[in-house]
Amino acid sequence: MIQLEDEFLEDLQNLFDHMEKEYDRVAEIYQFSCDGCTQNCCTTNFQHYTVLEMELLKAGLSSIPEEEKNEIVEKARIAVEEKKAGGNPRCPILLENRCRMYKYRPMLCRMHGQPYLLKNPVSGTVMGDGCLVFQEKNQPPYETQIDRTTFFIKFAELERRARESGQYSSQAKARTIPEMILELENL
């Protein structure tokens, strides 16, 4: 667990710790690991909407040496341009297929890969089959899935409280990790 001085980020880290335990539990059932994977989850397609994930990324960037941070910022610039040109760039935080700020990664990065379900009171239950690598190794129907519902509800409540506190300068809006990095660089 990382040590953060911000009470909301500490609560977020505690929630992430619970998510990771559930993720690890299901991963063990399927004998699944993301270690060293070069497939789809570490591209810049995921959109992140929360001020807390922005603050967590900010904490991660401030925890690394300046030279490494500058390299990540440059890779973020390149990734944003590549995405604008229709490409699917890899996350600028990766180094040799490993996340350099693993402890500070957003929620979607933490939950991606394995089959899941999410109960939405409006649209019903959504189910996902996991990433392509998972699907190559395992065939549906999946007896065990990660139920993301409780995690998303707790995360949404924490995000709501954080936004209402008024202590964060960033706004909640859709952005990729490279876009978040460049926004943080300009604050």
C-alpha cells in the first residue's frame, strides 16, 4: 500500500486494495497472469473520468525521478498525436512492458483482463469476457467472474465526496492517461 497524505486518496487506495484481492482470487482460479503481457489493456483507449484518478496519477508522477517523468511526458505527447492520427499507442508509463507507476494506476487498469459482471439498476447486468489473452486461454461460460458492482458503487461515492470537497483543481472529464499526464504537466 502506498502512503498518501490525502484522506480521499487513502480511501481510494484501500478500495483498490480490496479490488486487487478480488482480482487475485479470480486470477488464481483461472491461473491467469498479466505479467509481461503486450496485448490490449495497456493502450490509450481507456477513458478515465475521475478527479481522484487524476490526483493519484499526479502523486505517482511526483514519486519518480525528474528524468523519468520527463520521458513519460514526452511519450504522452507522442501518444496523444498518434491517437489523433487514428493510431492505438501504448501507455507512456510503460517501460519494457511494465507499468512504472503500478501502485498509482487507475481503476480500469486494475480491473481489466478477467471476466466480470456489473449490475446497473437502469440498463441491467453487463457481463464481460475478459481480455483477448484471457479468452484465448479460457472458454465461456465462466463460472467465476469479478463482480465490479460494489467496487464501482464505493468508487462513485468516494469520487462524489471528493468533488464536493472542492479541494482538487482538476475537473472530471473523459481523458486518456496520456491526456491526463499532459494536463498535469500544464498545472
